[in-house]
Amino acid sequence: MKKKTKEEWSEISFSSSEITYYDFIVKEKDLDSIEKISNQISDLIAGGESDSTSHLVLGDLNHFKDKTLSHNRISVESSGWKFGESFDYTIENKGKLVKSPKKGEVVFLFDYEYDHADYVLTKNENFKNICFKVKSFNNRAVLIERDDPGFELTANDASGASEPGLTIICSNGISFGGSVEGKDDLIKELHTYLTDKRKRTSKEKDKYSLIKIKYLSIFQEVEDWDDDDEVPTQKATDYCVVKVKAFIDELKEKVDGITEERILISGLGDLENSDLYKSKSRSILAIYNKIIEKKSFVLTDGKTAKLSFSKIAIDMEIPENFKNAKAEDLEAIAGIVAGKKPGKKKFIFTDGSKEYKITDLKEAIDFDSPIQAPSYNSKDFHELSELKNTVKQSYLFDDFAIYILLTKEMLGKELNSIFLSMSDYGFSASYITATDSSDLLKYLVKKYSMPHRKADQIANSIVNYAEKKKKKLNELNIDELKKIEPKLTIEILKKFKGEIITQSYDKGDYDTGYFAVWAGRQGADGDAEQYVSKDVSKENDGPFTKMSLEKYNKVLKMLLE
């Protein structure tokens, strides 16, 4: 876009859209009835009509912390300016316009938008440059201050107002939206959710769930990440530790029930995102260093053994100082491990009395394939406090995964909302989905075209029946469901069954995954199944590093030992 310099103009008329909003915070404990929620909604509408404030929309942001716009929305309308011309300005991002609620709080938001608002900017004798102070509202940069010593900004007419919207935001990131006319449905939806949440919280606390977090190419964020030995530099290690700890600390603020001593990190074995050469070289380095450090290997028969290289490997000239091996040396070792012909594996390890092939190791590595199915046991996990040493020793610093044990079950949509609200991005998360009555209500309305009231009654009947029988929703059978509503088919059972999904929460990818597809949000690609891990062979497929249900249960069991 062509821009005029500040010397070429003294006054500019321009237009953009404009946001008008009003919000307040309520304690969740004060929303324990339909009547109390209804009263807050009435106050919200009244306040929105009398006390709302308007804010010019400058452009779009990829993330609420971004310091530059991804798209400019300002249109210059002054005479003498050509179509597409703009003026130079920068932004100073002050964070979110609507503050995220703390634990136990709920935000009530009223807002609408003018699609056309006219403004005039006039320079004075103190003018130096234009820097607009903004905050993020739904990933748009909106103006929060008009006063500036160098110019005067005047708001004129605005037109094309949308219908007011009502939004309720919970501390875990879950939000509910509706209109003034449809406020009764919004009130019921929030009441159903809060009621279900209280029931889940009051149940026994011996239920657990698991989250797997992987940073996407964290090594790209630091120059000179590793040295010639492919060992992370001190700067890289420090950066990694600070970033991961900050992420975990923020997650603790948003999620009740993280037990700090069970936040663990896996090192050896997670190679899903490495390319073939790096997978080979780093895996060889990991094995080699485990040998020279005299650490025990777990064998496929369950036994453990301290190994060294056998005579055949030594005869084929394994470098004496392997940490400084050249690329051709690494390739030679890969050739020894794999054998010169496919399927001809060689015995290259020994415990002094017996020789072993690479496939005899539980942490076996298949050098004939660019994709390795990770295999590890509880000894491969490390406490968060050991992160610094883990990063230094694993030689797989860009592939480590964080496994977080939660002391309660959480709905997938709740975790998704939490991850969407995190200050940082550039990570993927794997977790299990689950269905509550609000999900069930939406499914019945969408799948069977039921009126909201009838769907609400059926959803509550199913949930109450399951509780009476002391069953989870996924333990119900179709015959039981048909007694409640004859129209239901076996497809509904798929909604009750937990699935492991993996989503990327990266810059530009926010709110576009599994739950976005299900909710029909703009930007979703319409295929929710691509995020679901269906079997072990799929868990390394694509950039999402999927985690199978089998691995989920295995790791969960490890962390509970």
C-alpha cells in the first residue's frame, strides 16, 4: 500500500469500523440460579445502552500481543488522495480491551459495531509522528486514546450499526454468545453449564486427565541454538526453561487441579517433527551417549543391560570422539545400525556376554523410515525442576514434550478455550474430548433439528438418567437412550466416546481446529476428523504430532504410579 509522508498533508479525513462495548465482572458463586443470571443480563443490557464507549478499529491482529497489524482497515477519504493510499502510523499495543476473568469470575459483555465511522486527524505544531495506543478486541486493534500532543483526532458520524451482542466469558476461557432478543436461551445455556461444572467439581477427586504440550520449532526463536555437537547452548537452554515455566505458571492460573510434582517432561523418544537426517543423527547421539555414560538400556524382553559397541561396530570405525562426528560419520553409523540391505539388522551392541541388535532395545529406532513410533517408560520422564538438565542431555531439544497430569477430568472444549486464551502461542496440545449436557443440547438441535426447549429437556433427562444409574455418558447404550427419546440413533454414542485430539495453537491458527469446526466458526476448514488420533500408526501423521488413546492411557498410568 502506497503511503504519503508526513510533509505531504496537514489534515486527513478517513473512515473505518467502530466498536461500541460495555462490560463488567461478576463472581461465579453469585450466578447459582436462573433468576440471578437473568438479573445480571438485564443490568448488562441497561448498561450497554447508557454507559458503553466507542472505539475506532484500526486493523487486525494475529494475536492480542502483536505489535504490528496484520491488516489495515483505515480508508482515507480526503480529496487529493488516490485509492489505496494511506498515511504512516504505528501502534502501541496495551493488551486486551476486555480483561480476562480471574478464577471464580465471569465477564458479561455487551457490544455492537458500526460498519462506517468518520474521523478527522489534524496536525499541530508539536507533530512528530502518529502512534495510536490500542488494545485488542476479538483480534482487532481498537483505539483507546484520542489525546495526543502532536495531533487532534475528531470523531464524526457513524452508521450501519449491527444488532447488539451479548457474550459471557468464564475464567477457563469458555464463552457463551447470544442476542438481546435471544437472551433467555443464553441464560439457560450458562445456567446449564455452571450447574454441570458444580456437579463435576463436587464428585470424587480420584479422576485424572492428561495433557500433552509440544512447542512448535521452539529452537527457531533463538539464534545460535546449538553448538557443533548439536548440544543446546546456555542461552538456548535458559530461554527454553524460562518459556516453559512461564507457560506452566499461566496454565496453573487458568486450570484448577494441576499437581506441580507431576508435571513431567519426556526426552528420548519423541521424534515426530524431526526430518529424517536429524532423527537419525540425534537418535544415534542419544544412544551413543547413553553407552559412554554407562546408563542402562531397557530391552524388549523387559530386562535392563549396560551396553557397549560390539566388535563389528568397532571394526566399521565408529568415531572415537563421537560428539564431534562429521555428517558422513553419522550416516555411516546409520548404515551399520540398519544393515546394508533392508531387513538385515546387525548385532552392534554387547553386554559382554551377549550381542544385541538395535531392534532388541525398547527404545528401538527404525532407520529405514522417516517416521519413528516413540517408545518410552517412566524412567524417561523428568520433573519440571530438571528441565535445564533434560534439555542439555536429551539432544532432542526441539522435540521434547511436556505431559501434565490434572487431578480431575476436564471437558475438551474447556481445555481448548484455555489454550486459546494463553498469552503465548506456537505450541500444540493433545487431550481427550468429553461431552456434557450443553454439548449434547447443541448436538440434538443440530442433528435432529429439535427446538431448543425440547433438546434441553432431552439432554437433561439423559444426564440425570446416567447419574441415577451411576454411569458415565459413554457407558450408556442405545436401548437406554431410545427409552428417553425414540428418534435417537446409534450415532449419538460417538459423541459420548472420548477421543484424543491434537490441535495447533500457533500464530494465525487460533480458533480453527476441532472445536471451531464443530461450532461452525468462520475460518474452520470443515473437517474435524483430521484432528482426531484414531490409532497408533496415525500419531506421527502430519504437523500436529498426534497422540493415540493407547499412548494417552499408558502415560496416564505411568504418571499415577
